[in-house]
Amino acid sequence: MPMMKVVKTVALSSMLIALPVLRAPTVKADDDTLSIKEQIIRLQNEEDRALLRGDVEALDRFWADDLLYPNDNGEVLTKTQRLAEVRAQTHNFSIFRHDDIRVRVYNGTTAVVTGYSTTLKKYKGHVSRGPRRFSAVWIKRDGRWQMVAHQRTDASRQ
Amino acid sequence: MTGNPHWNLCEMRENFHDRPRIMTRRFLCVILLSLPAVALVAAADARPTPQKDPDTESVKKEITRIEQQYKGALVANDLRTLTTLMADDFLYVGTNAEILSKAQRIAQLRSKALAYEALQQDDLRVVVYGDTVIVSGRNTSTLQIGGKGSWGPGGASHFINPGRLSGNALFTHAYVRLQGRWQMILEHVTYITED
């Protein structure tokens, strides 16, 4: 039946073409259901867990290529240097504990996170639980959030 | 459906001799039917793209100039300029791990509880991400600590030792272009300690 074939062709074409269109509302729904602040807090927690297990692959995704990471030893570490530290286990985290987390969002594409940390860590043989105040800046590029800056201040040293 | 073949593009009647022609027609039929949907997809994906700065170097120059202005305003205790440069949601994370809002930071400087006698910046790195800029660098400062404040961690004072204080610190400044001008949204300063 030629008519049936026409119908089949039209149906098939419509399905193939409609797939990307159907994808768009899914992304929108995700944005609607999870506010940016919730997304950032979730990402921050995921990044913490990646640090805890020394997951270089995950951290490589979370951190922007131009990440700037000033530490309290007077160094501004790059992403490559930070990943090398994680890979070499120079920086070992035992327990993560973050409190007083605040997220501020600007233009829908930039988020600043601040928090208070009593994370138990070992850095170059020195064990510390803080407390530390940290800040992190996340930006959204090409549809995904990445950390572009991170800094902490060790309150226990004052 | 047997008229002019040019007007029967989607006719799918099987005929062994016409098979190549029919296949070509089917292909063209799919393409033609797809065109409106392709246009629809293109429209759905046409999201507003963030304004891309044509010249990252000019943004870097502008931010470097603002950094100079900010530093000068701190030393001069020029609160009007500082108020302009800081975004309303500005956050300051200080060397004693205190976190201050814009109003608290301005109040701290106004009260002269903390005054900058000298401030030098070195090793400035500026990274531009469209309408967001990250700056990091090293501060060498001389401060005059005039008294106690109430904006330390947990509400406690963080001015333990009033008097003159000199030291080196690393800092991060974050800027966002808001209402057409660059505004600082975050300043985080950490004293460099020797291990």
C-alpha cells in the first residue's frame, strides 16, 4: 500500500527530527527543579567526595583549565599542579565537614560559595583540622559548571 | 497518484525498474519533510549567548586599572570609590577567616579599626571568562589595627593585637560585569605562613 509507506516515511522522519526538540524541555525542567544554588551545593559536595577518594578524573571535570588556587603557603597553584598533588597524595583528606555554606549567584552564570571547614587533612605530613574559611567561584560555560577559583584561610593559625 | 512524477515525490509504489528512482524520491521526500522540523530544532537551540568580549586583553587592562583604583582607595580610605567598586552582594574573607558583607567591610574601614598605610600588589594573574574575571596575586601591606571589631568568626573579635602589622598575603578577587560595569563580588585574603 503506497499510502501506508508514505505514512510510515512521514512518521519516521518526524520521530527522527523530533528527538532533539524533545530533549530541550528536559534540560529546562532540570533547571526548573534544581535551583542554581542547589546545583552548586551538590557540585561542591561531589567535588569534596572526589577529593576524599583522590579521584583525579572527576576533579579534572570539576576544575576549569585556568583554575587559580592560592594556598596559605604562598603559592598560587594551577589545575595541573593541584591534580599532581592529588595524584601524588600530597594532600590527604580523612573527613570532610563543611558548615555555614552560603551561595551567591550573579547573572545566572557565576556563583560564589563560602563556608567554614573543619575537614581533617594531611598536607606534606602536617595534620590539620582547621577551622578554615574557604571560598570558591564557579562559572557556567558550555552548559556546565566548573570551579575557577578556590582559596582558604586557616583560622587556627591566627 | 500516477500523474506528473515531479508532483508525486512521495509516491512509494514498488516497481523493479523504477527502484533507483523511487529510492531517490524517498530520500528527497525525507529531506523535504525534515526541513520544517530542522528549522524548529534550530529555533529551540537558539539560546541567547553570553556577550563575548572581542578583546580579552582590553578586559585584562580594564581590570588591572580597577585593581589599581581599588588598592589606592583602600590606602586613601576612599569609601565612596570602594562602595562603587564593590557589588551590593560583595563578600570579604579576611586574614583571620572572618567573613564580612559589603556594609560590614565599609564600616570596618570607616571606623579606622583597620587602616591601610601601604599596599603593594605583585604577581597579578587575571583570567577572563566572558563577564566574569578572576584575579589572584600577592599583597604586601602595612596595616594599622586601631581597635576591636565585632565581625570575626562566630561574631568574635578578630583584632587580637592592635598596632601596626606588616605582612604578605595571597588574594583572590572575583569580578562580574553587572549593569554594564565591572563590580567586585569577592575578596579573599590569606596571610602567607612559613611551614
